[in-house]
Amino acid sequence: MTSAPETPQNPADALPKSWDPSAVEADLYQGWVDAGYFTADPSSDKPGYSIVLPPPNVTGSLHMGHALDHTLMDALCRRKRMQGFEVLWLPGMDHAGIATQTIVEKQLAADGKKKEDFGRELFIDKVWDWKRESGGTIQGQMRRIGDGVDWSRDRFTMDEGLSRAVQTIFKRLYDDGLIYRAERLVNWSPVLQTAISDIEVKFEEVEGELVSLRYGSLSDDEPHVIVATTRVETMLGDTAVAVHPEDERYKAIVGTTLEHPFTGRQIPIIADDYVDPTFGTGAVKITPAHDPNDFEMGLRHNLPMPTIMDKTGRIADTGTQFDGMDRFEARVKVREALAEQGRVVAEKRPYLHSVGHSERSGETIEPRLSMQWWVKVDALAKAAGDAVRNGDTVIHPASQEPRWFAWVDNMHDWCISRQLWWGHRIPIWYGPDGEVKCFGPDETAPEGWEQDPDVLDTWFSSGLWPFSTMGWPDKTPEIEKFYPTSVLVTGYDILFFWVARMMMFGTYVAGDDAAGRGERSDGEMSLGKVPFKDLFLHGLVRDQFGKKMSKSRGNGIDPLDWVDRFGADALRFTLARGANPGSDLAVGEDHAQSSRNFANKLFNATKFALMNGAVVAELPPRDQLTDTDRWILDRLEQVRGEVDEAFEKFEFSKACEALYHFAWDEVCDWYLELAKVQLAEGSVHAEGTKAVLGNVLDTLLRMLHPVIPFVTETLWKVLTGGESVVIADWPAATGIATDPVAAQRVEDMQRLVTEVRRFRSDQGLKPSQKVAARLTGAAEADIETQLASVASLAKLTEPSETFAATASVEVRLSKATVTVELDTSGTVDLGAEKKRLEKDLAVSEKELAGTTAKLSNEAFLAKAPDAVVDKIRARQQVAQEEITRMSARLKELGGA
């Protein structure tokens, strides 16, 4: 006996009851990786598209800025992959010299040890041990949010290949005279005992002191000057007092000298245009070794530059009683000693001013004269500027170009040495007889030579990132296929620190370098002119009130917390939806919840469609489709065009807004409801509508995939039976002319339904309550084909023979007015309806009074932005219209 054939399951049965991202995201992601979808093939015939991930610190974890960065890059790469490009999104991490060494030193300190107890080589081994055991937390987090990177090409700035690239370019720059050693002013960290970069200095408002002190005679009748300082201890290093050359008060003493109160050296009075004669006394103390502006003045006037502090921030080599004191102790003792001499003219305390602090160790940074290695940037910066001027690299948005030019056209030489052990050691060697030589990666220094102890600034190696990660200086298939990279995505806040370095190095190694040497002839790989063709700069992620996220404010958001609570798609959609080029975006939990609701809405809509027979099949001829079907297909094509244009312009917010409102407002709120009418049993349009519904969802899911990959993958595979939406084709233009007649009919139908629903509400009818109705004027309005939809969506039934209209509404449509008469007898509790209206009327009257009061306030109107005033005027108008409407209805009910 044969068993009865099983009833075919509905595809919707393959979907879970509801969308639970935590149940599927990890498996979906690992499936993509295992299938090799993200692994780039440089031998492919497809056109290449490449992005290098800005390398996060090996010590770091994913913050909202990273999450935004990664979401936008992933969206670009996923879309290009679907468009038929061979995509390389290359990941990696930065060795983060100071941050990493600090962590390992703290671990040693917990055991009562210092790095010096182990020596350089053993300490570096310990750092590598830490990196292997604890570094790279961020990589697991990248997987959680769905980053489609090529893990097979994961790089680290201390990898052997990248180290070779660093040594190669250092030697080229050194041989070209673009790297030199000099004693100049740097940001010095007494705790870390190294120079640090500007980006590692955070300025904070602190309560300090402003001390006015007197040089020269204590008698007002004899030569003297009064200067003010917030760092009185630095007067130990003063080598001049400067005044403006046109300042009549000091012309008589310019060129003379005054005795230093503690050292006895003679301090010259010099004239310099830098001095502002209207500020303070018009005289300033000059400490060239401990202030950037003073240093420049010292160079102009050939002043001595004594360094008065050692590496730990203690006073040293001044020959005074303050030697050996910590700088802050000396600040007090110097002030007290000056006061004893009668030289303190005034003290202001507390004095609020901005002071630079080390981002890593937190202490006050000390400007300090120090022997360091430098890159001569003039010609390199000019090449970076010209690359943008010539259009080789295009900045998005263009409004950021002036900031770019202001930086690269006024760049100072770059300090590249750091007094650390962890990092790329400077490849300079010193011979026993005073020789100094740079050795390349394939050269060995003679025995007995000693290598420079310093390491390179982290930004030096990350500046090579776009091409060192692809194997430069060797000739590699990756460079041939994927370099220059297609676009760099990063925040505008590191435009100068990182992007400028990459542009300088990228243009230099291309052969169009500062030495004018032209193309390489030594076998090195020839590169394109620039490291990336487009530069997209996004803004900062702020909290929901527009405040910058910070630990001190306690308003930071952990993106992984949002992934746990709302799903990765919700995190990504929230960030992408707010990402306008160059603009900051404010996000809060309400935004994440809204994005989660959107994913749920998409899931439920697709499941409903599948349950009602939606299929991805060839569409019937257009003349066999309903107006509603033609309208939704035309709207889909219009949205596709908008989304494509937005993506090409890096306008992620516009793309997401277009998709969100199309999916929610048009597909879910209207088309699915209209489709129910057409899918009704016996409808001649049912099969066509099933195909339209399937095709609309197929295209919509593909367009949404770059931003919300997990829910779209789940739904698309069940809907289409395809392998993966990751490798599906990106929707292409249909080339079919739109149907304006169908669009107008649907628009008129929507207006009619909306007005009838509003009228029903005014009559006190419940939304689900059906009521008999009679429509007149439908033929004249050309909406006869829409009457079944109107009846279904507005909950109207055919009038009976005893129909008696108790209420009516006229709705003006594009061609004519339609009158809808309702028989509400026995359907409304008039007493309850009257109470509801009276309550709502009171609310509207209060709103009208409040808005009218504000708009009558001249002081408010003078200060408030136009947009705010316009919004209040709109609220006033709505309140007035509501009062008119509800008053009329109350009059009908006998409440006037």
C-alpha cells in the first residue's frame, strides 16, 4: 500500500516564527566566510574594487566610530560585489606603539618589574606574547557586526612584509635628503619619556594660575618689564623678553639687557612682530626650549635655547636651587622665591586655561627641545595637495577640501621618532668612528655598529597601509589588480594625521616624488599616482542630544551591547541612516529600537507574502497587471534609481531613507493591503500579483542587503531559493516606461481611503468596524478600478435597500470630487463620542494658545532660528484646523 503524497510545505514554514537575530547571525556570518564570498581573487577577469580597513589599534575594542566606519565600508563592498566587481576589503591592525607598550609595562609593574629588568629583546618578546594572547579583540567584534573582509589577507603593521616596506621607504626618503635628525621642540611625555604626536595630546580646561613677574629694576623709575605666565617655572629657561617693534612704551629699552633673577645671565629685550602690543603689558617672556611660539622666535633671533627639564620633567642644569625639583614643585618654589625678591606683581588664581594632556598616561604634556628624527614635508605635502587639486583623489564632501588644503599647504616637518622599544626601529646605524648610515631591508650593518634606539611614529607605518598591505615594494598580483584602492572611508577628525600621511607616501612611492627622480629603475613596483581615488569623510557619532561621547560624560554607547539587544542589522541601519557626508550624527536607543522594528517589519511582510503565494517568477505583460501592480513596480524602479545615485555619492542616509520609507510606507502600509484584495480567492489578478509581490520583495531585499545583511540573507534565500544574496546580482534598471495613469489612480485611491478613515474616526467609528456606504462620482474621478480596494481598506460595505445616510464627506481627487455617504445609525455611542471630542478640543485649544503666545513674543521671534519659528507656525495652523473640525462635529452632535 502506497502512502499518500505529502502536502507541499509553504516556503514561509522555513522561516522562524519571529525574527531573532541572535539565533542566526553567527552561523550566517561563518557560512559566508567558509563559502569564500569575501576572499578576493586577483586573477579574476572582473573589474577590481578595493578598500583597506583603517587599522584599529591592537589594544582597542570596537566603539561607535569604528562601527560607523565598518558599516559604511561593508555596505560599499557588498554592493560592488553584487554589481559584479572583484572586491577586496583588506583588514588589519595597528601595533599601536605607545598604547601597547604601556599595557605590557603596567602588567610588569603589577609584578614589581620594569622593562629594563628584561632588556629590549626580551621585553619585545613579551609584547608579542601579549599580542598573541590578548590583542585583536576587535576582530571578533568585527565578525559580530558582519564585516565582509578578506580574512585570508589580514595584516598587522609589525608583520615581516610591512616591516620591509617601512625600511624600504625610510631608506629612500633618507637617501633623498627628506629624513634628517635635529634638535627641535616636541610634545614630551615625562611619564612615557617619549615624544608623542599631536593626535595623542588632548586639551582640557584646567584651573591653574597666572603670575605676573617683573624683570629688571624693582624701581618704577628704572628700566624694567612685566610679563605674565601660567608656567612660572619656565622662566628659568628664559633667554629674552619680546615686545612689538612699534610699541612706544618699550622703544627705549629694545636692544638692552636685564639680569635674570636666578641665573644672573643677561636677558635681551628684542622686538618682534609676533607680539600683540594690546594684550597684557605688551611684553612676553621667551623660553625657546619649552614653548612652540618662543622656539620659532628663538630661531628668528638666534637666541640660546637651554633645556631646563630632564626626560622625567624635573628641573635640571639651571645651576639654581631648583635643580632636581619636579616641575610642579618648582612652579610653587620659583613663584615663592620671586615673591621674596618683590618680583611678583600680580597673581590670578584660579586661572582657567587650556592645557595639553597625554591621551595615554594623562599627565600634562611638556613642550621640550629634543633631538629627534624628522621628515621634511614641504614637497611631499605639496604633492598631496596637488593630487586633490588635479582631481586624482576626490574628497567627499567637497566642503572638506578647504580644510585639507589649509593643512597640507601649511604643514610643519614631521617628528617621526619615539623613545620606545615596541615599534619599527629606526634603520639608522652608527659606526665606531662616528659614521652614520641607513641600511635597507636587504642590507646588514657591519659588526660593531650600533642601531639607533628609537622607533618610528605609529603613523609612519600606517601611512604606508594602502600599498604595504598588498606586498609593496614587491610586484604582487594584489597591487596589479587592486591598487590604487577605490575609496578610503574615515572620519574627518583624522583627516590630517593619517590621511595626509598616506597621500604623501602614496604620491612619493608612485615616482612623482619630492626628489624629482621620476619612475623607479630598481625593480620596485610602480604604483598609481594616489593611494585612493575617492576619499569619503564622515562625521562623528554623538549621543541622542548631539553631545560628544566620552567616558567623563558617561554617555558612550557600546555597539556590541546594541548588537546583543537589537541585532547587528539594527546597529548598522541606525548608523548608515544617519550618515551624511561630513556631518556628525546623533544616535540613541530610540533609533536602535526603530531600526530593530524595521527589520521585524521586513521579516513579517516577507513571511506574509510567502504565506499568500508570493513567488519570484517572470512577470506577466504589463497590460495584464492591475494599476496597483504597475504602480508598485514603477515606484520600485524610481527608488532603485534614487538608491543607486545616493550610493555613488556616498549619501548613505539618503539611500537608507528612500529604502525605509518605500518598504514601510508603500510596500507594507499600502501594497500588501491592496494585494490582499487582488489575492482574494477567484481574483483574475491573483497570479500576477503573486509574481509582482515576489519580485518587489526580491529587489527590495537585494537593495537593503549592503546595510542590513543578516535579515535580508535569511529572507532572500527562502523567497528565491537562491544560494546567497551576498553573491546575487544588484538590481539593474528595467528600462520600462512608467505608467502615470496608474500612479494617479493609486494616488487618488490612497487619498480617498485616508480621508474616509479620518472621517470615520471623526464619527466615532472603531477602525475595525464595517459600515454601509454609498460612493458617487467614482466614474468621473476615474477610480472605478480601485473601488474594491477602497471598500476593503476603508472598511465599507455595500448599501442595503434600507440604507439611510447619516453622515457624508466629499473628497476632492485629481479629476473630480467623490462623495462618500455613511449609514452610522446604531454604530456610534454619541455620548462617549462627545466626551472624546471635548477632551481633544481642549488639548488643541491649549496648543493654539501656547503657539500663539510664542509667535506674539517679539523677543522670541528676534532670537529663534527661522526653522524653529516655521515649525511653531505649522503647529499653530494644525491646532486651528483641528479646533475648526472638532467644533463642527460637536455642533452636529448638539454640543455647541
